[in-house]
Amino acid sequence: MAVKNKKSTEQHSTDILENPEALAGQISKTEEFVTQNKGLVFGVGAVLALIVAGFFGYQYYKNTQNTKAQNEMFQAVHYFESDSLDLALNGDGNNLGFLSIIEEYGVSDAANLANFYAGATYLKKGNYESAILYLEDFSADDLLVQARAYSLIGDAHMEKGDFERAATFYQKAADYKPNKYFSPRYLLKAALAYEKNNNNEAAIKAYDTIINKYWDSNEYQNAKKYKARLTGAASAS
């Protein structure tokens, strides 16, 4: 029965395409439906038009917000790089700081980046809880900055003495789009955090990854030295 219905449908489609009279009849039926259901048809059309207009309107608004936020953030970044940390966070009265940029331009990419800078600023100030909160609100899909954010969260946990969480985020940084330029650095930090958490097996595994996979990195020699120290201590005991 299903095969018969399929053939019937295909035949109907072929008739419409090849037979001008059949096509005209189909058009007539469509016009009749539209005539009888004008309210429904125009209502659906209006909804679709609103959705399309809303989408493009939101994109325009987001782009405008992003441009304004980028202009505002220029001075805040300058303060950050100059270690004027309070000005970077709170602004100087004429220029917004990272916190106000996040609040006022929340939908923009610049506000997302401001979360990274705010987290890094709080880390420099020794406010580790706030550093973690803002860094966790940041997200990116690039090679460098997202991994760096994970590493900074690891730094904050290290300063708090939470070595297990620190190792988790260092490992996360190392595993994010692995590459020979940054991954060995994060692996070394992860290994040291594992050691502080008395997880020597995980530390040796991290050192081995550097030794075997990133043998041409600056961290290679330290990884060999630290691994030898750990394995030597294990043998002595």
C-alpha cells in the first residue's frame, strides 16, 4: 500500500510539472485557499516578518553595542597593562572600567573579553574568588585566550591552596586545542599542582607527555628533571 501511495504521489507531481492544465488547477486551488484563509495566511506572514526583522535588528544592536564597548575598553586595558588595577576595574570618571562595560554592554563580544580582563585584574589584586567568577564567565574559541583563562583559574585555585582544582584547570588548559607553544607550559603547571596534591602518578604522566610529545619545548628539560626527582624518591622509599 505504501509503495502504491508513493507511486501515486510521484505520478501526481509529474502530472503537475508536465501538464499545464494540471498546474493551473493546482494554482487555482492555492489561490482559493489564500482567499478563504486570508487572516491565517497574513498572520503567519506577519509573524515571519517580525522574526526576520527581530533577528536583523538584534544583530545590528549587538554590533553597535560591541563597537561602543570596544571604544570604552581601550582605556581600561591601558590601565590594566599599567597595573592601575582599580582604575581598570572601575573606570576613571570619564572612561568606563571593565565592570561597567560588562554591565552596560553585556551582549557584546567586548563585554565577554572584559570578563577575562576583570578576572585577571582580580587575580593580580589577590581576590581569587572574584577572579574565578569572572574568568568562568568568559568564553572563546581561539587558540590562545581561552586556554589562558583556564590557566588563570588554575592560578587562583593554587593561591587558595586548592591544588586538586588547580590541576584540573591546568590540565584543561593543556588539553584545549593542544599545541607545542602553550600546552607544555600548562602541563608543567598541572604536574606541579598534582605533586602538591600528592598525586605523583598524575604528575609523572604530565611530565611524560611533555617529554614524549613536546620534546622540542622549553619545558622539556624541567619535565625530565622533575620526573627523575619523583621516580628517584619513589625508588628510595
